[in-house]
Amino acid sequence: MTEKAVMEELRARGLFYQSTDDESDDRPLQKLLASKPVTYYCGFDPSAASFTVGNLVSIMLLAHIQRCGHRPIAVVGGGTGMIGDPSGKTELRQLLTMEDVEKNLAAQKTQLDHYLDLTTDPDREPTKGFMVNNAEWLLELNYVDFLREMGRHFSVNRMLAAESVKLRMESESGLSFLEFNYSLLQAYDFVILNRRYDCELQVGGSDQWGNIISGIDLLRRADGRSAHGLTAPLLMTASGQKMGKTEKGAVWLAPDRTSPYDFYQFWVNTDDRDVVQYLGIFTFLSVEEIAEYAKLEGAAIREAKSVLAYEATKITHGEDEARKAQTAAKALFMDGKPNMEGVPTWSVNSDRLASGVPAIELATESKLCDSRNSARRLARQGGLYVNGTSSPEDRVLNVDDIDDDGGILLRAGKKRYMRIVPEG
């Protein structure tokens, strides 16, 4: 591994935004990464039972660095998550119970396993990454002891100058003392991880830079140890929208929230201008392979989109689901009878269907449309289809609409499908 191998890989993939090396001519982080396997970490918010595509930038940052030979720690914020990071927020987050946190952490662990090579026994397998919950050390803190040991190293003036703090102080709800303590606790994570696992690097999105620097500074003041930080850019689409959002809302990694087919479709619908960058960040294809796709132009870019969708879906949902989604996507856009394999399904009681159910009701319940109003509006515009035929707003579906495959195929617009299947 050359001195710049990791940095060059991240830059080539569009995953590098800034690092603590930016202010040093000596490039200590580059030299550290070239000299030995480095333990590094990224923190994750346990406020939901599933990550979204928006979280994938940080997850893939961890994954690509691990593939360069380093050891990741995924720190799930069971402790800090009970307070909530005020960064980028204009009001207090809803506080979670410990039961909520534990449930969400278990689900997130399952998802991280798709991207990272993790072990449950880091002492026995020292070359693999692992997951820790900061509740392990934060919930045991004695408040007075913590203030005496760590609080004295924090400058209130510096904390007030943080952009996230200023944003909240200027908001209508203000900044609570609870949230003001967040940066202290997150910085303390770095101290504990360094003491226990010799962790020397924190990574994350560029919005976490202030928190990362606070941890580095606390470690230096408390233990006299040096550490490093590195961030990835916050992604915006070429059209100026926040990456990972659609008209239906967030794109989730959990298959019960966003089906593998819809997940695949999200990537297929990538703007032509974003495809190459997304191939670099969200797949494990080599930089050389991606460079070949970058040469495609015009209609040929669809090939790159298909590769992006397949590779991203394969990592998140497995090769079988990726293949099903790819097969279904191709079949549904071909003439003739479509292959339903991979198309998301929604079950409806047979007796209820026999009595008749409005099409817009099923479109809403199945999450094909995000609300009854949007389903109604879509139908008025001629964009809601039943078995390939545009459906009026007052269309009522019943057992007579079941096709030869045993279901009813709903379509919203050109590319979003849902198969309604009777049960019971």
C-alpha cells in the first residue's frame, strides 16, 4: 500500500471532502494509513429501525476504507441517541426510550453486516470490524465526575460558535441544555474508543466536522494523544435536490419499508449526470471499471444505470433480490405479458376485494402513492393504471380485476408498480 493509497481511492470515488491533513503540510493521516492497519470509527443515530440511502454515504465510506486494509468500528448512539444531535435541526428531536433504541440498534446491525466485515468478538478476530453501543459507557457516567474530568476541557465560547448551535439558538424553539451537552458526549466517545481500542480516526459526513474536531481536541487535552478526522461530502443530486429523497419520501434499506424492486428503481432513475459518481460511492466496482462506464454517452448511459442499480441492490438485499428486481424491471418495460418476479406485492383480504375497493385506496394502503390525495391527483391526471389501463378516480376494484397471474397490477406513472394479491 502506498502512502496515498486510501486517500487516492476515496478521492477517485468521490468520497473525500476534507481531513485534518488539510491544515498540515506533513500529511500525518496519510502517513498513518500507509504505515499500518488503523482502527477508525463512524457514529450512527439509532432514531429509526432502518438506515436510509442518505446514510449510505457514511456506511460506504467505512466500507471502502476497510477494503483498503483498515479496521472499522460502527458506533451506534444508544447513549447520545437518547439526547439527539442538534446538527442541522431546527427543533428538539423526539426523545427515545431505551426499548426503542435497543430495537433500532438490532435492526441497524443486520443492515451494516451487508456492507462491512464485522465480528461480535473483536478480541478473538482482531482484523475484523465491530459494532459498539456508546450507551455502554455513557449511561454509567457520574455527572460530577464527568464534568471534573472532561467538562473542564471544553470552552463554552467555542461551543457557542459552532454552526449547529448557532442555528438552533436562532430558531423559534431555541437550544435546550440537554442538546448543548451532545457535543461533549460525542467527543467523549473518541476518548473511550482510543483508550479501549487504540482508535485513531473518526470519519463521517461533512456536517459532522465540528463534532469530529471536538473529539480530537478533547483526546489531546485529556490524554495528550493525537487523532485524526476525515469526512465525505453531503451529496446533492445534479438537479439540486437532497440525495436519497423521492416524491414518495425517503428510500430505506429495510425491505419492508422500501422493497428491493423499488430500491432498484431508485437507482435506475438516477440523473445521467450523477451515475458515474454514484457508481464510485455506492458500489464495490473498481475505479478502472467505473472509468469505462464514464465513457458512455447518450442512450448508452442506461447500461451504466442498470449496473448501478444491480450492484447497489445486490449489496443491500443480496444477489437473488437484485436479479429478481432487474428481471422484473426489464420485463415490465417490454411489450407483451410482463414477468411479475421481483415486483413488490400488497395483500388484501379476499372478502374485502369481493365487496369492491377503490383503486386509490389500494394505491395508498400499498404505499404506491404516499397519500390518498396524491393517488386521487394521479388518477385525475391519467397516471394511475390498473392492469395496464389508465384508471379513473372513482374506479372500484374487485375479484373480476384479478389477472391470470392471480393479482391486480397497479402502476403509478411510468415506472412504479405494485401487485395487489388477494389472501384469505
